[in-house]
Amino acid sequence: MKAVFLKGSPPAGRDLLCNRAAAAVISIMNARGWQVKAFALAGMEIKPCRGCFSCWVKTPGRCVISDDDQEPILQAWAGADLIAFLTPITFGGYAPELKKAMDRIIPVLLPFFMQIRGETHHPQRYPHRRSLLAIGTQKQEDAESENVFCQLVQRNALNMGDVQVSTLVFSGDVSLAEIEKRLGGEPLFREVVK
């Protein structure tokens, strides 16, 4: 099984909770024998999406911004069974590092339209049943931000082809052992990562 792990947190040392969660995710995936492509987004050069839609009409499946680090993410995404995100929750959304990478995922979609649960969405370019695990961190509990984050993840899962999704949020000073316990017991993660 293949997994893509997008670590959208600040560089190592600047966010202890994100670092613990990242270590737990990698540890569990490796222990279960998964092929993991991990991307520490803070150390990568990912330019903002231009919104030009060239990845749909001029260079199908490929972004025309070719002089940055997004292409390996797109390649890994195409064949992944599980997409895992990790991000500090920023105003209920993703941190800037993850937001830029997510904006540039458009090449994995086709420019056509389809109905999913009565809404119009784009079909996947690489039809492959994926699951999504989104992990958010907060310095302190904030129910409103957590709720917005969970809704955002649900909307992204719908855009990914109505994939199976799970969202976890860690707040405060949670130990590595507690994070590993919650991740290991999480139904989607337990089911997908075997």
C-alpha cells in the first residue's frame, strides 16, 4: 500500500505538537509496511497556483509551473492509497505551506463535470480509491476552529472523489504515546493502514 504524507507545519523545532504528530504518523505507517512518500512542505519551494487552468487544457495532468517542488507531490498523489495531511489549524483552515500544495493539486482532476450527492464536482484524472486522513493541531482547544477545519476536510474529500475521510485534532501538550494511541485506534487509519 502507498501513502502520501504532506507535513504542512513549520520547520522542525518550531511546533512541537506537529513534530510529535508527524513522528507518530511515520512510525505507524512504517511499522505496518507501507511505502510512504513524505513531504515536509516548509522546506520545499512551492509557488502559488496561477489559476490559469493550463494543467487542464494545455498540459493535461501537468502544472505549467515546472521550476518548483510540486511535481513530485502530484506524481506520488496519483498512485497513493492514502493521503495524509498534517497542519496547524490556522483560522479553521490549513497552514500556508499545506494550502499552497493543496491549491496546486488541480492537475489530478479532469476539466469535466459530474454530480456527487447533488453537487457539481470534477472527476479524478487517475481513478483510484483513496482515503484521506487529516490531522490538525492547535496550541489550545478551540471548538469553532476545529469545526471549521473538519468541514474543510470534508469538502476536500468530496473534491477528491467522495473518498473515505477521517479527521483528528490534537490540542495542547499531547504526548507522542497518546498521539500514537489515538492514530492507531482511529477506525479509518486502522482499516486503511494494515
